[in-house]
Amino acid sequence: MARNDESEPALVSIQVVLVDDSPLMRAGVRTMLETEWGMDVIAETDSLDEALDYCRSRPPDVLLMDLDLPAPGLMQGLMRLRRECSDCAVVILTHRDDDDELFQAVMAGASGHVVDDAQPYELAATIRRAAAGGEPIGQLLAARPSVSQRVLEAFRELALYGPQMSRESEPVPLSARQLAILRYAAEGLTNRQIARTMGYSEHTIKSEMSAILAELCLKHRTEAVVHAVRRGWISLPERPGQTAN
């Protein structure tokens, strides 16, 4: 195996914290990374809360985390990470090469996004570039203009309309369960995470999300979240430095 591609930044001893709720996956990724030159898995856990505690005491260069971790959601967790360990880059490891999950990773502020069936050298290269301050996730966006457009539209909507515009006289066309699903989606939870949190099957959550989109005449879950926030039906998670009212 080549020690380092000339196109990749040369870094010595990249410190990695591995976060995944599957012991088998953690063992496999750890073994793979430890065969790579200049990489050191300094901790592993199945909990984002534990990872954040570790990052506060010994900040790593990269936090490598599974997208489908139990709550807190990706968005909420990464906002806490940026607040408490701002120099740590985050690379998302996902089970599906899916536009929705790439979009979610971008919106959460991840530096990289790797599918778990990728080649070992692809994961290693992504970690190296993220540790060096790069944004390898941008290469994926360049190859998927539809996702890039969704990111731009979401940021434009939130920038224009802010976190909340209450319209008390407007009836809410969604059920209490559907609003709860959107609140969790706003925190960055995937359908699987929402199902775990609410005690439903993933199929039920997918069906409810489809019903929400049909009711609101929208195409994507993020559009539904923005729509609900603009109308004051739900609130966005607290941002770093933001004081709750």
C-alpha cells in the first residue's frame, strides 16, 4: 500500500475518534485505519455524547461518525461539537449513497461524507483532506448539482425568513405526530433515528413523511422543515451562541 498520495496533504499522526453504534463496524474501521500511515484511532464509542465529552478533554483532528447514531440528532450534535471543539473536522460514514443523506451531512456542517462500502483508500484520503482543513464533501456536491441546488435554496430560505415567523391565525394542516416528526427532522435525525426515538417503525415514519410532503405540496423533507419553521409550527435547534428565549 502506498504511504501517501502526492495529491494528499502530508500529515503525521492524525488523531481520530470513531463513533458508531455497531461494535463490528467500529472494529473493522479501526483495523483499516490503523494500517494506514500516520493515523491513530485515539478513542471509539457508540454515543455522540461520549464522543463530545472526549473531544472536550482531548480534541482529535477528525471525528468519524455514523449518520444513523441514536439521538441527539446529527444537526444538534454537530452544532454542539462546533461550539465545544471547533477545530475538529467531522467525516460522516453512511450506509447509503443517497442524495438526501449527502444533503443532510452538508447542512449539518460535515467536512466529508463516505459510504461504508467505499474502498479503504477513499476513506483514508477523505480523513486526511478533512484533517488538513479541506472540504472533500465539496467534490461530491460538484458531481451532484441537484443536491447543491437544494443546499443553496435551504440556506436562502433560512437567511431570508429567519428562524421563526408565527402565524397564529393560520390553521396547521399536520397532525401532532407529523409535527413531532418535523421537529426531529429539524434536529438532523434520519428516518431510522426518528423511528427509534418515537417508538414507531421506520416504514411508519417514511409513510408519515410522504404524507407531510403531499399535504404541503413539497418534494423534500428539508423544504417541509423550512416551511414549518417559517410558519411558526416548529422551531429550529438552538445554534451555537444562541440564547433560548
